[in-house]
Amino acid sequence: QVTPPKNNPRKFVQVVECAKPQSWVEKKPDAMEQMRKELAALEEATATATKKREYEKNKRFSALDDALKEKLELLDKSYADAAAETTRQINEVKRQVTELNNGRSSLKWFNFSEKNRLQKEIEANKQRITELEKKQADNEKQHIADVRKAKGANTREKQKVGMEIDLHFPMPKETPEDIKKRAER
């Protein structure tokens, strides 16, 4: 390291002027070439990491989507089966109400006790229809909630898998700016 003499700063200037100015001119193209190589290598490493990430994500995400599709199909089938059964029960009770009404209307006018008994049975069946319709509405709400829950779980799983993949296939830490700064030194 060159230090200026205490009493003669001119001598220091001459020392600096006499140093080989050619050396940094020769190093500059080498540094530029090195920078180009490093930038190309960084670009390639970034592209490779990106391809690996995309491949893994596509593979894992399609598996998750297939599982979700299966689950949604099961939920739909389960809901359809429950709805069909409830509808069958409602139709059966309605048929019974019609039969009771027919039986009641065919009774003689003075048969009050039997008419009252049938009327009570009809009211009980109408109440049963109301309960079954409420059950069907509840089943529909539950089905919508189950579908939303399954989709939400799938989304969270995808985010988790995405983070795992990002950790497993890290991007290069260096940035093009780091390489350029190093070349300028």
C-alpha cells in the first residue's frame, strides 16, 4: 500500500501516476466477460429451478385436484341419494294424506269420532311433510358447506405443497445486480 510522504504530497502523486495504468484496462474486458458468463449461468440456474418447481407443482397439484374431484363426486352422490330418499318419504306421506282425506270424505256425516281421528292423522302427516322439507333444506345447506370445506382444504393443501416445493427447489440467491456490482469493482 502506498502512503504519502509526510512533507512531500507531490511525490505521492508521482507514485500514483507512475503505477501501471494498463493493468485495470486489461482487467476490465476479463471482468466483463466473467460477468457475462456468471449472468448466463444465473439465468440458466433460475430457468432450471423454475422448470423443476413447475413440474413438481403440476404433478402434485393434479393429484390434489383428482382427489378433490373424487371427494366432490362422493359428496354429490351422497347428497343426491339423501335428497332422493327424502323426496320418496315426502311423496309417501303425501300419498297417505290423500288416502286419509279420501277415507274421511267417504265416512257418513254422523261418524264424528272417526272423522276427528282421521283429521288428527292428516295434521300429523302434514307436520311430517314440513319436517321432511326442512330436513331436505338442511341437507342442501350441509352439502354446500361440505363442498366449500373440501375446496378450502384443497386450496390450503396446495399452498402448503407450493411452499414445500419452493423450499425443496430454491432459486439462486444471487441477483444480476450482485454480479454487475462485482464486475464493476
